Amino acid sequence: MPALLLFSIYIFHPVSGHVFYDSIANSRHIVLWLAREYELYEIPRTEIVSKSAISPEDNILLIIDESVRADYLSAINENVGKTTPWLSKYLSEFNETAFNYGIMLAGGTNSFLGRSIILTGISRLPDEDFSSQRNPTVFQVAKANGYKTVLIDLQGMFPYSVIRKSDMGYVDEVYLKWSVFSSDPKKADIAAAAQLRKRMNEEKGLFIVLLKWGVHVHYEARYPGSEAEHQHFLPKLEEEERHSSEKRLQIVNSYKNALRYNVDGFFSALLGSDLRSLKNTTILWTSDHGQSLQEDGQLEPHSSSYIEQALVPFVMFSTNRWVLDNLKRPKDIEFTLSHMNIYPSLCSIMEKKTNVINGEYTSLFYTGEPILPPLCYVYGSLWNGIVAHPDVENNKLKLREEKYLY
């Protein structure tokens, strides 16, 4: 029966067989480790002595998007066309409170890898010493510093192997369904943004992690593609149309339409006309991984070795005085940042300390000479996967521009 079910998904799902088998491979290591979950539970997580009895005055929002590839955002790469015109304009107009660091290198090429690295402070790949199970999670760090912790997972994945049931004890509020915010999953991210804006205007001392619904394949299922106002890039796929190598242009255009709807729509709802109306708030935005769009003829969008699957954005917004006084601006970062810089940066913001280092990765508030560990990402298993080292020039990623179709 399970085999028949899987074959039926393969036959009827509008994504190619390559993507189907990729998804199975992506899930395999998670299933295997869930079978050993009792062993992972036995690994004690490091406790943190509470550092603050006083609730902080500021709010922090960490946004982990889904399948957003950085160089397909016009806010980062103008050559792709107007995929994020609202965000591009906003970043230009409010550059004293909005900071665009451009392309960040994801820690891995699927959701499980990227989220695990960000949330548990993994600083060496693969995670052979199980630091994902030993390190304090970002929720522990937040609780130790007096924040009220909130987890919003619009894909409904938590808890899972790296974030264990015991770890959820450090989360004060949990929302695990897109339907909490909207009757339509395509509109859940934007609806959640509007509610978060309202809440952060009314409360303080919040640490919120939002895992977005995002623009995961099949892209036509991630935005209202039947509505003319959202058909910016044509020709595109139909919602039930199968992926194939002959439809690369349609696939790319569907992806770009989904980005424009989801990214611009989300930030318009979250930030409004001016971030400064959100008092004493810091927002960090990245994605779990990027996407392949058949640059080498491959149909799988993620979970393999291609560098495009590890290209994610990193943007910060802040109206918090300590952050604004101490944050290194994008012009001062002369190297490509990694997912592994996010955990120490969050620790800096929560603890109001500049020189935080996690492994070899420094926070964005670090005042010393930059520490530049070799850029890398992992694919396959978090614990024994294959590490890829991308091409680098002057400490920055080199992209394969000759492979792109815009």
C-alpha cells in the first residue's frame, strides 16, 4: 500500500519524477534519524543560566522563508526584471533602518538543513558531533534573556528531529498551521505579516520565529496565478501543468511571479509605508535554501549539490537604538555571509553584546578583524552529508552567470 501511494503521487503530481525522487531522498535521512530519535533525545542540550529577570523593551522577528533564491530578487539583482519592485524601492528609501546584505550562502540545500543550522547554531558541517542536539536553541537564548518566545510554522513541521519535543518547552506560543491565518494557503504569509505588524505595535519583549509558506515548487500553487494582476512574467505554467525540460522559460516565469506576489506582498503588509512605525523592533530575513531552475538541465529544484540551491537573501530591518549603533552595515562586510552568521548575530541582539563568536562565525556586530572560515554548504544528511565548497573570489561567491535564464 505505501508503495502504491508513493507511485500515485509520482504519476499525478504536476512536478517531474526527478523532483519526486529528490523529495524522497530529501526525506530519507530524516526518517532514518527519526527511527533513532530516542538516541537523539538522550543527548543533553546545554542549559543557559537566565541572564535577565527584566523583560526586554525590544521585539525581534526572525523570518525563514521557503525556497527564495537571492539572485532572482530584483532588490539584489536588477537583471532578473521587476520581481521585487516594492522591496527594492523600500530598501532604497529607508536605508538608515533597512540593510540589504545581498546574497548569503545557505548552510544546506533543503529546508531541514537550513532551518537546523539557523535554529541550533551549528558551526561545522556536517554535524558529526551532534552540536544540533547539544547547542542551546535560539528559543533558549531568547528565554534566558527575558523574551517571550513565539513560533509560527506555516508549513506545520515542528517539532522534528533537530528541534525536539523537549525543546518546545522553551516556546511560549506555537502556531503550526497556515489555516490559523488564512483560509487560503497562498495568502497565509501575507495575512501572518499583517497580524505580526499589529502585534509588534502593541507588545514588546517578543522573540518570534516565522517559517513562511514561501514559494516552494510547484510555483503556481504559491500565488494566485489565474488572476491577471499577478501575471507579470509570461508565458508561465498552469497550476496543474507538469514540469519538463521543454518548459524551462515557463517554470522560471512562474517562479518569478510567485516571488513578486509572496515577497513584495509579505513585506508590504509587514512594514507598511515606513518601518519606523514599528518601534524598537529588529527583523532578520533569509530563506532556508535557494532553487535550481534547470541551469544544467536538471529538474530537481533543491537537495542536491548545485550552488544555486544555496543562494539565499539576507536583509535586516531595525528601529532598535543598540542595533543601529553597533550593526556593521553592508558596505562594511567585504565577504559573503553564511547562514552560520545568523545564530551569533541573534545572540548579540538579545544579549546586547557585540563580540559574539560561534565556532568560527562572528555576529554582524563583531568589532575585531573579520574571521573568514571557508564558505561551504552541505547536501544530503545533516550528520554525514557531503560538504560543497563554492567558487570564491576576494572572499565573495562567484556565480555561474552564463547558466542563467532571466
